[in-house]
Amino acid sequence: EVVQHSLEQSLCNSAIEYAKHAGVLIGDRLGNMGKVEQKKNASDLVTEVDKLSEDYIRHKIQTEYPKHWILSEEDCGQADSYETFKSHKTGYGWIVDPIDGTTNFIHGIPHFAVSIAVVKDGEPIIGVVYNPMTDELYSARKSFGAYRNGQRIHVGDESVLAEAVVATGFQASDFKAGSRVVKQIDALAGKSRNIRMLGAASLDLCFIASGRITGFWHEGLNPWDTAAGILILAEAGGNSTDKEGNPYFLFHDSLVASNGKIHDEFLKTIKP
Ligand code: IPD
Ligand code: CA
Ligand code: CA
Ligand code: CA
């Protein structure tokens, strides 16, 4: 019990250290991101800096926690993430998004983050999300609350959609006229206070956790987008489900997150 407690505290300290250092590497390369490559299409990009950040974080984990598995976006994440996860899901593992919000980074929009989670037996126990441009570091340890720069954070208490600012985003392959997200936005129009598309899913979850926005939904996210953020949100009193309302699991294809209080009304409104 005591040994596990101090191991998990040191995992948390390590995740914070890695996220901050990677954030500095990224911030230094804003406006100088090197070669930009297309992955699946013109909305799906990766830069040298994504890889630099990921290589640094992977190297630190491999050196300091050589027995832990790692799932990260630019390395092995694309092809067989679920298989990787299933075959390694026992014990401790790390789920890493080296830059969440690459499009913002490429366009010089100062809203992106490093997202690092530690998972134990399939469940996030530590989550860290760091935006180097605002120097805001969100962190949580399971059962120990959620924090921004050391201050405890909580979800907001909006109780109806009419008081809620909600956010969403398109998965790169789904930015098309008539897509489900477009219809969901139409269904929400005039019902929520307003809507945002901020471009970094990990930060959307942290924004709900700290009361800046009230809800977020997104299809087609990957575990590295959500693993840290959903723990931070849960520890701040929020809720995350799939679009049917089932508790969110890292490989669910849809995520609906909120402060909890608007959750049912939100689910009902965006129901396809
Ligand atoms: C993306 C961001 C974005 C979301 C995309 C994600 P990336 O992650 O989280 O907000 O809309 O679906 O892929 O590619 O910048 O790490
Ligand atoms: Ca990406
Ligand atoms: Ca991401
Ligand atoms: Ca990324």
C-alpha cells in the first residue's frame, strides 16, 4: 500500500517533468516546425517537432521505467493500437500524445498541449496535460483530485444546456459537408449558450474540468487524445461517456464529456 502510493506519486512527478520539458522543446519550435508531412490526408499532419517531443518522452520512460509499456501517437499508435493495448494492458503503461493540437501548432495558434497518462490494468491513474504557451499544467492522480498549476480545480455548476458553452471537433477524415458533427451542431444551435472548436481535445477536457466550458463531444478520438484528460475531468467532478451514455472507455469511438449536471440533456440533444 505504502510502496504503491510512493511509486504512483513518483510516476506522477515524472509525468509532470516529462510534459513540462517536452512543452519547452515544442514552444521553442513554434514558427520553426521543420518538415510537415501528411499522414492520411491534408487535415492529418505531423511535424518534426511532434517526433522530437515523442522521442524525448519515450526515451525518458524507457530509461526510468524500463518495464512499462508505451502507446504513443507517432510511434506505433496508428496501425494496431488496440492490439498493442490488449496484449500489454496489465500492469503499468504510458499513453502519450507528444503534441495534441498539431494543426494549431503548425498555424501558430497558441493552443496545444503535451498529454501524458499512466494507465494501470487498463485504467488511467495519472493524467498530465501541459500547454507550454500559457504555462498551464493540469494534473490528476486517481482519488487525489485535479489541479491546475498546483491549485485544485472543479467543474462548473451550469445545470442546463442553455447556460453551457460546449466544444467539439472533427476527426481529420470527417471534415465534410453533411457529416454527423455538422448535424449535431445544427441540433445544438440555439440550445446551448454557444459552441467552440478549439482544436486540442486534451485541453477541451481540462477546460471542462476547470469550469471554462461545460461540455465536449467528439467522434473518432484515440486513447492518446483522452487518457489524461478524462482522469483530470473525473477528478474534478465531471463525467465522460460514449454517445449512448455508457461509461467512456479508452477505445470507444465516441466521447461525450461534461460537468455531469448537463450530461443527460447534452446526450439527448446531440443524439444522432
Ligand atoms: C487532434 C486534436 C483535435 C481533434 C482531432 C485530434 P492531434 O489531435 O485533439 O482537437 O479534433 O481529432 O486528432 O492530431 O493534434 O494530436
Ligand atoms: Ca495527429
Ligand atoms: Ca491528439
Ligand atoms: Ca498528436
